Amino acid sequence: MRGSLPGFVVAAFLLIATALLLRARTTSEVFPSRIRLESFPTEVNGRSGTDVPIEKETLEMLGPGDFLVRVYTRPDESAPYIDLYIAYFPSQRTGDTIHSPKNCLPGAGWAPIESKRRMISVPGHSPFPANRYLIAKGDAKQLVLYWYWAHDRGVASEYWAKYYLIADSIKMNRSDGALVRVTTPIANGESAETAEQRLLPFVDTIVPQLQKYIPR
């Protein structure tokens, strides 16, 4: 418990500071033009995407924003699917902030059995860190990569995401931001490393597309 106290204090301070600062900003917030997520490419690396409806209760919990849940599969089903989830919030001043998958996944019955960070190196973009989670529910396992994305910048830490939220609100008068998450099931006899190699080319393709839907 002692080791977790400093982290809790830092998180609480950032949350309070973020809320107070964003509410104190009285000038008109800037909302850059963007394309809605529903038009995100449905064909990625030979995979075809199918949208998954989001339940009304979930949308109410998330708050005002633009959300995409899409499953990408190969026509011959020769490889496990890749699930893409993007949650974009045009404003986080009124308390509608990004929900961390660390809280959502356990609520859906998935337990993390391994977690670490890995750098994402995409051609034409500076490397950025992402969270890598191996999760399980019963005998089923999935590999998850997720990161926070705002203004062409990716971070893994929710604390850094809060810091940049404050900084960007001061410098740019913007509080928009997003969560990007990709998930794939781990087949019987497959390693997490093999599943990761399935996700990384997908990530390489979608990251350059993000600025159309999540303004830089």
C-alpha cells in the first residue's frame, strides 16, 4: 500500500488541477474542423472492417464525443481479427474525460496478466510509447495496445495525458484528445509476441490517418 500512495497523490493532484484549470478558462474554446470517425478507412492491410454498435448506456457513460468500434478481418478468416476502438472528445472542460482501459477492461471481465510499455515506431512520425497489455478471461486471451493521442502526439501515461491537456488548454485553448486502442485475440498455441506482430503493421497504417479525425 505504501508504494501506491505516491502514485495516488500524483493522480489526485493532476485530476483536481486539470478540473480547476479547465473550468477557470473562460475564453471561447477552439474546435478545429475534422472528419467524423465513421468515415475512418474500412480497408486496412487487406482486412475489411465491420462497425460494432455501441450501447446507449455506454454512450451515456462516455459523454459527448465521437466513438468508433470496428472489427477488421481477412476475407478468408486466415488470421484472428483486429479490433479498433477510438474515442475522441472535442472538449474535456466539463468533466467528460478519457476513460482509461485499465478501468474498463476489468469491468468487462478481463484481467490483466502482463503489462508493460513498448515504443511505436511509425514511418514519418516520431516514436511514441504505448501500453501493452496481455489480458485473460477464463481460457481466452487477448493482446491490447493503447495510447492517448492529441495534436499529433502519442503518450502511454494517463498522467502525461493530463499534463498535456493542461498545457494545450493554456497554449492552444483546446482540450480535445483521444484514446486509441487495438486488440487481437491470441489463438491456441500462439504467443503474445506473434499476436503483437499482427498488431504492429496495422498500427503503422492507421497512425498516419489519425490527424484527419483527431486534429493536430
